[in-house]
Amino acid sequence: MTLGVSEAPSPNDGLPAEHLAETAEAKQIEGRSLGKIAFARLRRDKIAIISAVVILLIIAVALLAPLIVKLNGFPPDQFNKLDADGNPLLNTRDGGIPIGGLFGSGSSAEHWLGVEPQNGRDVFSRLVYGTRVSLLVALGGTIIAVVLGTVIGMVAGYFGGWVDTLLSRLMDIMLSFPSLLFVMALTPVIASRGQDLLGIPDDNKLRMGVLMFVLGFFGWAYLARIVRGQTLSLREREFVEAARSLGAGPGYVIFKQLLPNLLPTLLVYTTLLIPGNITAEAALSFLGVGIKEPTASWGRMISDASDWIESNPLYLFFPGMALFITVLAFNLLGDSVRDALDPRAGRG
């Protein structure tokens, strides 16, 4: 006679299916990190998804600008006086106003968004290349500001004492500067002197580098103050004390222990600083101290379009709308990232 081995009863036997599902879900939630929780929140946030898609499309346009303009067939710096049938695009008797098109913009099957007054350059091509310039300057300035602000803030908060006092006074001095006035005064001077010293023929390439440096140099102090405050709190935590007791040096503690805990703050600040730098670049180009002709820039296009607002309103509308959509998308994404990383928010 063969004796069967009885199976031990499962601890879940007799429990309803709903309870089992809730228990499994609770275990899954308990195992998620803060990053996974934040990503899950972002995926449920429709505004964040739409903003991210818009930003990715804008970045794709900037990266693929030469290919897009090649498909369009009109380089951004090419003067166009005649259309494909040999008809004039501009009314020379009225100062070069575009002929025909929507609201007198000269738009057609060839020039989708019309042409510029006086010279006939394709607005679509210049708008696409302006995306590349505006994003490049904004991202470069943001990277410089974030790197400077993070390093200086962590050093001040971790070491304390006279180091903290010295760096904190430096932050106060930088925050007291009227940054826009200094940027307007320094950018053309540095660009012209640098062009003479380096022998760079293209002034706008150097101007883009100067704009990145100046925007980053005047934009790090606010972040440094935030990082300093959080570092003062983190340096007293148990994991930092444990690292010190094991013989870890300041460099290891700062970059291996403190920096990972500051990444959420840095990510939120970066997403909010980029649109500010985009607007600053457009304002500087509009005022004539940023990107100059013939390089396309949204601020440069808005500045040129201000003289033709009555005869060709779409010339101002397209770069203005591109600037508005880009800044709005970054701001909305920054707000969503900040809410997703907030530990006080509900995790349901």
C-alpha cells in the first residue's frame, strides 16, 4: 500500500481573491524606489506626457534641421525674389512687402509660412534653424549654471565654517547683480574682443559661446543656495556619518553620498531653468546684443518682425508662437517633475 504525502496547507488558502490581489499589489508598491514611484506618477500625468512629447519633437526639429530644410528646398539665408513660375514674391514699390498669401505673408505651396519682407528669405527654414540656436544656447547656459551651482553649494554646505561664509557671501554678491544689464553690457564686448584674439571669422559662433557662458555664470547662485541648504541637512544624516566613520574622504562623501540625494532637486531646477534661458536668449537677440544676422534665431526674427506687424502679422506670429510653446512645455514638465518627486504626494 502506497502512502501519499499530504501537502502542507498554504497560508493563503481560504482567502478571497480580492485580498490576495491587494496583498500582491502592496508588496509590489513596497519594493519600488522613489525613482520608480516618480516615473509611475509621470506616466499617469497627461500634462507631463504631452509636454514631454512636445519637447522631444522640438529637439528632433533642432537635430534634423538641415534635413528638414533640404526637403523644403530653401536655405535659411537664401534671398528669394521670384517664385517657381518667375513671379515676384515681394512688392518693391511698398518697401518689399510679400505679395499674396495668408494675411500678406507670401505663403504658398513653396513657402509654407511665407517669406520675410525686403529679402524674401523663407520663414519656415529660419524658424527651424532658430530652434537649433535657441535650444543650444539655453542648454549650454543651463549646464554651466547647474554644474557651478551644484559644486559650490555642496562644498559650502558640507565644509561649513569660513568656507561656507566665503561662498555664501559670493552667492549674495551674484544674486545682487542686475544680471540682464550685465549680460547686455558684457556679451558684445567679450564677443568682439574674443573675435580679435582668436581670429574667428564667424561672429555668431563666438556669440553663442559667450551667451552660454554669461547665462550660466549669472544663473548658478540661486541653485547654489538651494543645494547648500539641503547639504547642511544631509551632512548630519546617519549614512553620511557611517561613511565618515569608515574613513571616507570629503570627495567620496560629497559625490557618492550627497550628490545622489540631490538629483531630484537638480532635475527639477534644470527643467525650470531651460525655458528661462530660452527666453533670455530671445530677449538678448531682440535687443540686438545676442545672435546677429544672418544666423536665424527666434529672438532675432521677433525683433525683425516688429517693424512689419501691420503689413505682415504672421511674420511675428510664428517665431512668437514657437517661443511660447517651447517655454510652456518646459515649464509644465518642470512642474510635473517637481510634483512627481514630492514625497508628500499620494502614492496611490
